[in-house]
Amino acid sequence: MNLVLGTYRIRGDLRTVVAQALRDGCCSIDTAPNYHHGRALLEIGAAIRDGGSSACSGRLVISSKVGYASLDETARLVRDHLADDSDIVRRHHVLAPEYTRFMFAETLAALQVPTLDTFFLHNPEEQLATRSPAALFRVLVRVFEILEERCAAGQLGQYGIATWSGFGAPKHSAVLSLPALLALARGVAGDRHHLRAVQLPISLVRSDVVWDLVARGRGVLADALSAGIAVYASSPLHGGEVVGAVKEAFASEIEPGRSPAEACLRFVMSVPGVHAVLVSASTREHLRAARDLARQAPLDRQHMRHILELIHAS
């Protein structure tokens, strides 16, 4: 199981946390330009320049995102013809081809790296507040074209969709379809397209997508497995909320001897098809504990189904 340092909920000095994680050999980082009050990219770039990445020589993997801009930035984007007013939803979410091109270059510059492993479109379902699904898909085609250009230029390994609720959430139906998105990508670049990743929340709280896979053999995880798409599980502790809700007895039901936090992570790390799990570990001890868990063999599928049945019965 691949472990990724997620930077959305890192507490304290992000530069220090990232530099220490890199020195300890945690070589995968996920971020976005709007994280840490808009300074995440600069702080991570500084951590890399501090020499923290020396332990990750040749193995540094960074994923970032495009989608959110500050209110000050949105006015500038329209003025500089990087986006139209119609591309900006709720005053801060932006999906536009030229803005994507601009933010990709800005991301490389802020991080001071020549390439990115993955560039995610961040919560594109936000655009459905003002755009029809058909209009959203037309914009996505143009954005995919920009990202395929970056892949062809050797600056980007792959791109993907990072969403909080686009692929479904408890009591909410999916508004994005992975097969439909893959069809768009094939229309842009054929079968050798680079839409190869999705990022979505998976936890004991957000377990519906796991239930769909394990009990019904359908849903976004089944689609990803079938298509060979890498799944990045975000928010495995649901912002820390799930840890306080899980009793020691239920943690032992998942795996005897585990603390609630460890049991929650073991569950997510055992979901079939999950390629990587994002953890926002603010301390060296928490990150080391998560890395130890990631080295364990996953829980077997029958036991996972048992845990899911207990969740859905409660």
C-alpha cells in the first residue's frame, strides 16, 4: 500500500512537517494551491529546497490540483483572459482550459520541480451549480486536451479527478461517472490517454463506495478496478471525527489489538483497488505509525464484508 502525505489538514508549520517526512523517506506528497491559506505550494517547495528530499532521490512523487482560486485571484483571471465569468462558480471554483494551463505552470514554478506525477481536477462537480452536465463535459474535453499536451511534453505523468462527493456520498447520488469521463479522455487522446487516477474520500463514515464494490460489484471502485485506474483514498479518518466515534470494541472487531485510529486506517488500506491512502500526519510519530500500517497485508475480503455489514446494520 502506498502512503501519501496529505497536506490539507496538516497542523503547525507545513514546511517543517514536509521536510521531516521527506527525510524519513515518505516520498509522496499531495497538495493543492488553496491549501494552508494559499501557501502550500511555496512551503512544500521550500521543504524540498531545504534538502529534505535527499532521502527520496529519484523517488519524489507529487500530486497537486486545480480548481479553487481566492476572491482576489478570480477578478484577475477574468481581466487576464484566463477564465470567463461563466467559468467561475460560487466566486471561487474555476474550471477553464487557459486557467488550467496557467495553474499547471504556476505549480511547477512554486514547487521548483520540472514535473508532476499527477494533476487532479479539484471537485469539478462544483461547476454543476451553474452548468449543465453537457456543458461541464464540453469544458472537461478542452481541459483534458491541455493536460494531454503536458503529458506529451514530459511534464506530467497522469491526470485525474479529485472529488468530495462527485462519485456519490451517503444519501447523495453520484453526479460524475468514471466510464463517461474515460470516454471523454479516449475521445481526446485515444486508448493511450493519461486520465489514470481518481481521488475520493474513503473511511468508515464514507464506506458506501466500498459497500457498492464488495457487496454489489458496482460503483466507482469497481469501475476503477476494471479500467486500471489508480484510486487515492482521501480523508481516511474523516478529519479525525471517525476516531472519536469508533469504540475500542469495534476497533478490535476490525483487527484485535488496534487502536481506533489504527483500525480505521487498516480498513481503508484494505479496500480492494485502493492504490494509495492520504494521511495528514502532523507529527513524525503519527506518520511512522501510518507507514508501519501500510506495510501490513490487507484484511481479507470476507472480513471486510463482515465489517461493512456491521456498519450498515448500525
